[in-house]
Amino acid sequence: MFKPRLARWKDDTAAISRVYETFLSEFPLCYGYWEKYATHKARLCTIDKVIEVYEEAVKAATYSVDLWTNYCSFAMQFYKDLDDVRRYFKFE
């Protein structure tokens, strides 16, 4: 569906983000697309931008075990200090 557009804008972060955001605003429970969006951000943006995507994703698809697992794995990969990892998963 969106693949031809994404291929055309391979390194255009803003354009690809708009495509994902438009799709995910209509279909927020499609956790696989949240993963693809996070992967895109990881390739072209900062870690903070990837965390923002995962934060939005777990709010939208709260009960997706796969999404939570991938978010946790990402955090553990980039933040070696366990306190930093715990900070991301603490809900108030």
C-alpha cells in the first residue's frame, strides 16, 4: 500500500514520517507498522526520536506484547544503565 511511496522517499525523514503517521492515525493497532516506523527513525534519526515513536506506539497498542518486547529490547540495547531502562518503563 505505502511501499512505493516509501521507496521513493527512502531518506526523506519528514515524508516517510508523514506516511506512517497518516496510516497509524487510522490504524493505530497495527503494531507491525509501529515497528517499521521505529526502525525507520532508528536508521535516520536520534535515539530520542525512536523512543518517541515507541511511546506513541505503546499508548496506541497497549496490549501488544510484541511491541512492548521490542521497545524493551531497544531500550536495553542503547541504555546500558538499568536505571535508565527502568525510567522508560515507569508509569505514573
